[in-house]
Amino acid sequence: MLRFIKYFFWFLAGSILLFFILNLIFPIKFSVSYSTQVLSDDGKVLHAFLSKDEKWRMQATLPEINDKLKRAFIFKEDKYFYYHPGVNPFAILRAAFNNAVYHKKTSGASTITMQVVRLLYPAKRTYLNKLIESFRAFQLELNFSKDEILQLYLNLVPYGSNIEGVKSASVLYFNTVPDKLSLAQIVTLTVVPNQPVSLSLNKNNKKTAEARKKWLKRMQEEKIFDIAEINDALNEPLLAKRVASPKKIPHLAIRLRTLFPDSAIISTCIVSTIQEKAEQITSNYLKRLYSKNIFNGAVLVIDNKTRNVIGYVGSNDYNDVLHAGQVDGVVAVRSPGSTLKPLVYAIAFDMGHLTPHSTISDVPVNYLGYSPENFNSSFNGKVTIEKSLATSLNIPAVKTMSKITVPVFIEKLSEAGFKQIKKDKKKLGLSTVLGGCGVRLEELTNLYATFASNGVYNPINYLKGINDTTKISVVSPASAYMVTDILSQLIRPDLPNNYQSNYHIPKVAWKTGTSYGRRDAWSIGYNSKYTIGVWVGNFSGQGIPELTGADMATPLLFELFNTIDYNSTNNWFIPPEDLTFRLVCSESGKVPSDFCTHTVSDYFIPKVSSVLKCNHLKEVFVSVDEKISYCMSCIPQNNFKKKFYPNLDPDLRAWFDAEHLAYDKIPQHSPMCVKVTSGNAPQITSPLNKNEYLVEKNGEDKLMLSCATTTDVTDVYWYIDDMFYASAKTSEQIFFTPHTGSIKISCADDKGRNSNIWITVKNY
């Protein structure tokens, strides 16, 4: 007996030594190709892709494998799974005895671990392969925990066709995830893998239900589960039906899979309920626009607090091949129209140049050949910044852009994550603020989320649990609030037609945009909780006359807000501590002077906003009959009086004159005055100084001469290369035929003041 024990000990020791030697020589190596799953914030499968070997093999994580799933599979497949080292010697002896006595296979000896080996290394069933299988089973137990081995098994078990793993079966047959399965569904999944053809779900549900009932009875006898729960499972009908694989966010799913090709599970921040609503609303809305030849739309929903993207609609119909539905509108580079204007004004607020009630002239301008026009091709004269932004006037925005400078604006956009603008920064100019650049919907939407977050930029998050902590203060909380206050006003032209009376208007701050040629319609809105960006148009770039941000994009924006966050008026934005009120002159928006008779309340940033006093009026010495004005050099000893006249900027005065709009003009200067002042010389507005002009060779191309003067000027005199050319009234535009080469152009007014410019003319 002692000798037997001794031999057994040496055999066991030799076997263990041999195992470790073979383990070093033949280490266990395997790679499982899983289907890529794109999950929602709560773990639902939103989109799935076939594995590299064309299988539906979705990986179930350990948290998804709940206790019921474990107990059911272990009871059916390997009761002693947690007690053996990979191979169950008692099961082998029992199987050998039964095979010898009954001359047939009545029970198997394979453990769950051995089945995993067989699934990882498929081979013919021979004694040699069985021995190798046992060796690999020991290796698995050495390198992995029991739960990890069970997880591998549940991810590899076959369910017929190209479906493998309990998660694939759960999603494709029961339209749910493993940890949401009922007991009846769990037991169903335990009986199919041994006979995946004869017990095929969907095709042989009746036979499968009978096998399930048999195993439920056994579990009842062994008290594996609560009796009441088993009774419920016995009465539950088997309604397994093959459903299509989830394809709910194709654009984002494809984008993320491209970024992470080797990831089996991609967990996103998408909130499934919001995603479903956004998809349905966008799809239904765009169908109503088909009759207008508008076929595409995209939507992005951001949680302002976390910057998580919780809703993503790349296009209204991914399968619409005719209208390029597979294009991802969230990342497509498009012209932003007027949607960048709020940032221009916010920067100007921070630089102290402007406040909401500051005034600016909305009249024709020319910047080195660039002459912007308003959307409706009209002009408004003097307007406040508040009105300029609320009504989306173009010329005041360009003037403000000129004041803050293009490089400053481009730098702010670069800080806010605008990649194409950063790439093209050397090519961009004043037209950038009106849409002369390329942006993406995700960039634009996050810019407005920045306004909703006290002016602080954070990159948006697509992946759950992966947050970029980068924080950049793009604008101050004070300027962000002033922009929000203006954009939440309802008296504005970009309110959709009939919306004021017929529809519910959500409490949001929003801005619309329409690109040149009416190719892109934008509407971006936010409240304290969410920011939603909407783009509507055609991926083909076809312009549509009816396509505007107000009429085509904003109704969709409002519908989304009314569905996702209806009547959300709580926790609206409050002014920051560094923003306060002051009284300003209603005519200029500046600190009132003694002559200011009307004041209004205006926001301002202490120690930042300008404190210049109002100068909208100018005190002038005039004759008693108000026909002659005097300067200090020619003022008479008597027969004069003081009077206030509008102190208009030259461009505004020139526009008044050109449009024949009446205003109180300063009388002509005293002809007896002998002093010629050098200040306030005429400003030559056309042509432009140091510009190059192309004219047709031997043609009759003409260039226009125009200027802006002070109000006391009546006539101006034009000179070409120091030779007198013509006299004209101040508001009169005249033309001349230029010669090639360098040309000097001079303009003198009737007060003797003169200005010069030089241009170059070439033939084409």
C-alpha cells in the first residue's frame, strides 16, 4: 500500500512537472474576434457589426452575467465547475463506466472549461485531441479566474447559423441584453447550444419549449431557483423571434468603429430615449420638406453640464442612397452663415468696445473691396448692438469684427475647437463672421454650449467614462450672459412664420444662420440643461430659395426642445457677479452727457466697458438765422448763438444724404473765415487706397469716385494725377476712365481740406 502511495506521489509530481514544462513550450494563446457593439449610456446595444469572421459574437461583460445566468448554465453543464481544476476526474470515471456498461455514451465528461477549449481550438473528437483538450483546460484554469472562464464560455456557445454567445442570442432573439432576461429566457438559452440545429430558436420554438420545460422541472427538483419563479417560467410562452441587428446610430457607430477598430465594446454617452426621439422627430420633419426639394438634416444634442453628446443624428435617413443619406452631417464641413456672430459681439464686450445698448451704423461700407450686405439688402441707419445681434444684421457684425480684428476672432474659434478654421486661418478675413469659412455641426453646437457654460469651453464627449478635462475660457461669464440675454428675445425676424401664435415656443436662447446661396440652414439653441444644434439642407450642396435658418431649421429645433425638455424654465441663467447695470444715453449707448435727455438701463462690465461720455450731439456756434456756422477763429462778437446738431459719423451722414433722408445739418462755415483747418479732410471711399484694379485693354472700363465729408461741406473737387478732373456735391458719385499704371487721386472740400490716395491699374 505504501509502495502504491509512493508511486502515485511520484506519478503525480511527474505529471505536474511535465505540465509546467509543456506549458512553457506550448503556452495557451487565443484571440477571439468579437462583434463590435456600440452601447448607449445605460448599456443598450444601439448598433452592432459582424465580427471579422462574419459572426454575430457579441461580448457579454462580467456585470451582464448575473447570478441567475451563472446558476442556470452551471447546473446544466457543469455542477462542479467551481470545484475542479478544469478537468473533473469523477465525471470521467462516471462516463467511462457508463460507456462500458451500456456500450453507448449516456453522459459527457466535458467540463465548461473543456468546452471553452473545444470552442477556441476546434478539432476532431479523438483520444489524442481529448488529451490535448484536458491539457489546455488546465492551462485555462492556471491563467484565468473561474468567472473569466465562464464568461468566455457564455460568449462562445453556438446558437445556430452565425450567432454565438448568450448576448448575441439575447439581442437577436429576445431584443434585450443578458442581465434583463427572464428566467424562462435564460433557461431557453441553456438548452439550445447542445442542439443548435434541432432546437433552433424562431424555427423550432415548440420543441425548444419542451426541452426548456424539462430542465425547469429538474431545477425545481434541485431547488436551484425559487419555486414561484420557476412556476412563472413554466407558464411563460416562448416568443423567440429573430430580429434585425441594432442599427440605431449608424453614422456615429461607423465613426467610432473606425477610430477604435479593435474594441469589442464601445460605450457611448448616448441616452437611448433622447436618441430615439431625436431620430424620429428629425425623420418625420424632413419628410415634410421633401416637397420643397430639401432632403437632408442633422442634429446634435449636448448635455451642458458634462459636455456629453446624448443625441446624434448624422442624417435623417441613412439608407437614402438617392440623397446621400450615408453622409454624416454632424462632421460635414459647411458654411455657418450668421451663426458665428454671437462670438464676435461677446469678444467686443470683453474688450470693452461695446455693450448691448451701444450704437453702430448699419450703412454701406467697403473694406478693401469687400462690401457686405444685409440679408434683405436694406440698411437701418443707426442701431444698437442688441438689435444688430437679435435681427442678425451683417454690416454691424463686420464692423465689430474689424474692431476686434480678424486674428483675435480666429484665435478664439481655434480655442473653441474649430479645426477647419484653425487650418485655414491665413486665408480668412472679415467675411468669416458671415459664413466665409468651414465649420462642423459638432463644433458649432459646442460653441453655444460654451455660452451656456459661462463662456468656458470643454471638448465634447462621445465615450462614456472618458472625459477631457481641458477647460478654456473663451469669453467671460459676463459677456456670455449678455449674449444669452439677447438671443433669448422673441421679438426678432428669425422666429419661424406663424410660430408666435400657433406653436409653443420653448424657453431657449437661439441663433439661426443661412449660408450664401441658401445651401445651409442652421439653428443652434440652448437652455441651462441642453444645447441642440440643427442643420438642414442638401448634402449635394444644392441651394433652395426657401432654405433659411429661421423657416427650415428653427421649427425642428423648437420641436426637439419641446419633446426633450418641455417647459424647462427652471434654473434659467442668472447674471454673474461681475456684470451690473448702468444708465446710458438711448442715442449712443454711452455714459450720458448733460445734453442727453433720454436714458435706458444697460448691462456693463465694471473696469472693462468703455466709460466715454456720449457725443451724439455737437455744440456749434451759428448765426441768429442759423444759416452760417462759426469756428473759434471766426466767431463774431455778437449776433450768434449756440445750438446742438447731430454728431453723425461720416458714413452715416453720407448714407442719409444718398438716401435723401432729412436731418438737422450744421450750416455752412462762415465764408469770411480765413483759417483753413487740416482736420476732417474728405475720406475717399472709392476707389480704395493702395488697391490694384484690372480694366479691359483698349476698353472703356470706369472707376467710381466717392467720398465722405463733414456736415458743413457742400462741394468737393476731384483731381487725377494733380490735374483737376471735376467738382461734385458731397453725396454725388462720379466716374473716370483710368490709364494703366500708378494713379494719384485727390479730393478737396470747399473748406480747403485735402486727402490723397494712390492706386494701380492693370489690363486683363
